[in-house]
Amino acid sequence: MSIRQISVFVENKQGSLVKITDVLAKENIDLRAMSIADTQDFGILRLIVSDTDRALEVLRRENCIVTVTDVVGARLRNEPGALATVVKVLSEGGINMEYMYAFNGATPHHAYMVLRVDDNDRVEQLLLQSGIKSITEAQVCEI
Amino acid sequence: MAERYWQKEIETASREQIKAIQDERLVKTVKHVYENVEMYRKRMDEAGVSPDDIKGAEDLHKLPFTTKQDLRDYYPYGLFAVPQKDVVRLHASSGTTGKQIVVGYTKHDLEVWDDIAARQLYAVGADENDFIHVAYGYGLFTGGFGLHGGAGRIGATAIPVSSGNTDRQITILQDFGSTVLCCTPSYAMYIAEQIKEKGIDPKSLSLKAGIFGAEPWTEEMRRQIEEMLDIKAYDVYGLTEIMGPCVSYECSEQTGMHVNEDHFIVETIDPDTGEVLPYGTPGELVFTCISKECCPFIRYRTRDIGVLSIEPCSCGRTFVKMTKPKGRTDDMLIIRGVNVFPSQIETVLLRMGYSPNYKIFVDRVNNTDTLLVQVEMTEDMFSDTVTKIKEHEKAIKAELRSLLGIGADVQLVAPGSIERSMGKAKRVEDKRKLIGG
């Protein structure tokens, strides 16, 4: 069920982000969600895109350092307390979370969370028990 | 395959025979420089040594050293021992660390050079059936012409590509069927990377061996080049002041380079006291030219640190072997009072499986030396979490600390961001030199 996330190494230097976003734009690849983790020396740009395989291909062609990670995409009702439910469920389930970030879809009814955890299947199960559905990679493109 | 020698008689001579040749040639050379070079005459007179005092190699220690500074002081032709009409070629050293130096060759000197380069080519299994791809620079630098001469000597087909234009190098490797690649190890590494990037299978090339020298490199880098290009990589040593490449040459055993002792006598000395060290003890390599006519320098101090060995070699050659120099004393960095060779840092990185593309920055901040090593990130070490990447940085730092004895900062940089070299790689930027010269 999980979604493939692309991480790209970004050097802490002017212009390095431009190179990445430019190449994706030229290839008509849509960014569905993104977050950046940064340190003093470098950043990690994490992306959920409309066409993962092609994005990987063009980024590698441009000599970018990339890696693919399976993450969970959870669909939440867009209302106060929705994230609190997710966090509580995972905490009670003893799940370790590395990081998470949110994105919106076209409709105002739902919000989406990308969750990087150590056991995707178990997390999806736990969420489902609380009525929270996970989305597939194909669904990401349709949101 | 049976070992082949270009000049078997001398390459496998007994130690007594080698000593006899050295004695005779040294006596002759000392007379020659005493009579024809003012500096040597003056120095020997001052030291109270006359040419008659030199009866054989055992008297070598009585003679004064020659240094790079001497070559600068007597620039350009002050140390030439023959009249200009007998000089048929000049070469010069780039002078990255100071004023350039120039050396001359007579027709005889060039023949000797061709022969020792031929010995190197035979030692790596080349003969008249081979295509020698020379990607060392042609010009005043000795690299290109040195191997080129050897190729001609053995009747192989020389391909004088010279350095640079890597795409063209690769096309020629493919189309011309190069079998032996000659260049600096850092350029070989770059060519190998580009071949990989283009998706070319190294097995589709005819390349079987590489002769790589002109800069210090490590065993780890050798293994990497061998694997990436699917060849045997051999080390070669030389310097402009003595001849150029092939002063010493590696054989099939790949455990060090045989010094062409019928043309050069090698010693190791304590760089501080000048005292001659026994075989097996690391020291500064010192060469005496005993067959050259134009620039037969006596006891030339190379600033290279190496170890000599006279253990029998499986290749059958009897010449003394020298280890791959750990680095030139000129390249040695003194950081917080600790001696650091860039090659030690390379060893750490490659042993740990990291990129061979690195650069070292030394600076002085608040009167303390700082050492920063930039390493190119590879996909193997990349991760979507900062913690995992930082683990690599920490591991490199810990290894550097344990090997060098001082702390270093490690910075991971984007692939391709460290400048590639077509000739000698510039691995170090010492910003301390900018302050107060």
C-alpha cells in the first residue's frame, strides 16, 4: 500500500535546489508533497511526485544523489483533532516515527500526512482500526 | 604467462654484477661532473673530496647532496655537464611549489630513457603487439614523452592522446583498441568513472593494463581502478630531475618498484640529519645518476619518503625495490604539530568504501590549525534521514582521528563538485600559506 518517496541530496550552496526543481519542471513532473530536512552542511529534499520512476530517471541523469523510501500516506478529515488521533494511535501502538509532513489535496475535506515509520504495514493496520485510510501511490496522483 | 624482460641480462643480474656496473659508472660520472660543472667542483673541493676518493658505490656518502634549490639557483643551464650542441631535448617541471626547473638530455640520455620505459612496458606484459595509450601530458612535462619513447623502443603502437578531453579519450579507448593506458592515477579514476557513467562495459574494451604514476596514490585506489576498468594497474615512479617516468618500475608482483640500478643508485636518508639509512627503514629517497651525460645529478634529494627492499622478487628481477612513496615531504602537512600525508586520508576513505573524490582544506582559526575533508556523497551512503547520513560523517571522523591522531571535520558534498584533474590532482588547499606568506 505504501507510497514511494524520493529523497534528493541538496548541497548547502546557492543554486543547488534550482537545479533539481528545474529538471523536474522541464520533464513535467508534478510535486504532490515535499519537505526539507536541513543541517549545517546539506539538506535532504523529500518528494512525493506524480511519476516516481521518471523522476528518478531524470534526477539520476543529472547526477543527483537520490534514494527511495516507502512511506505511509494517511488520509485525514480536514478538521481539528484529526492529527492528534493519528499521533495517539501510533504512540499507543509503540510505533517509532522518524518524521512526518502534511499536504493538501484539491478538495477541502481531507488533508494528507506522509509518515516515515519503521513498520508500514502495522501502521496502516493501526490507522485503519481507527477509521483512517491509507492511500496508494496511484491515488496520490488523483488527489 | 612467462615473465618477459626487455633487457634480461641486466634486469636479472647478480647483485655483484650490478655493484660492479655501479662502481664503474659512478667513478666515471663523478669525474665528468667535477670537470664540467662548476657547482660540483666547488662543493667537492669545499668538502675535501676529490674524484679520486670515489672508488665505488660505497664512497657515495662522501659526496654532497644536490637539491631542487640548486637547480633553481643554477637555472637554466648552470648544471648542464655537456655543451649545448650535444643537448637534443629540454624538459621542465611545472614548478607548482616555486620557480620552474629545466633539465637537458643528450641523444644517449634519451636512449637510456627509452630503454627504462621499455623495461616498464615489458614488465606489465606489453610488447610490439600492443597499443600504448599515452594520456600523460605531452610537452615540457616528462610524462607523455617518457612512455611514448618506451612504446617506440619496443615496437608497440603509440597513441599520443596526451591528457584532457575525456570523451575523446574514451572514444579512442573504444575505437583504437588501446591495450595499455598510461596517465596519472587520479585521471585513470576519472576516466573509469566516466566509462561507468556512459554505461560502457569495461570488458568490451581491449584494455589490459595501466601504468599510473606522477603523483602519490594508495593501494585502495589501485584496487578500485583495477575493478572499475577490469585491468591490472601498475605503479611507475620518476621525476624530471632524474629522468622522468620509469626511474623505477613495477612488475607482475605489484609490491613495489624496481629501481633501474644500472642507471641510478638509490639511497634512503634521514631527512633531518642526511644520514644514510639501512634498507627497510623509511627515509627520503636520494638518487644518483650514473649513466647520464647532460644532467647527471649526484645524490639528488627527492623529498619523497619511501622504503627500499632487496628481498628476492617473484618476477626474477634483482634490482632493489622501493615502496610506493607515501608522499613527498613537500606534500606533507603539519597540522597542530602532527605530520599528515594526504595519501593517509585517501587510504581511510577508500578502505571504508567511500568516494575517491576528496579535497583537504587546512586553515588557521584563532591560532589553531583546522583540517576539513570534503568527500563527495555517493548513493550508497545517502539516506532519507539526517541521522543515517551523519553516521557516515561520524565514522569517517573517527577513522581519521584514530589514524592521524588529530581531529578533522568532514563535509559531504554533491557528486561532481570536487574538481577533477587531467594531470596531477590538487588534493590540498592550505589557506594558512596565504597569511604572512
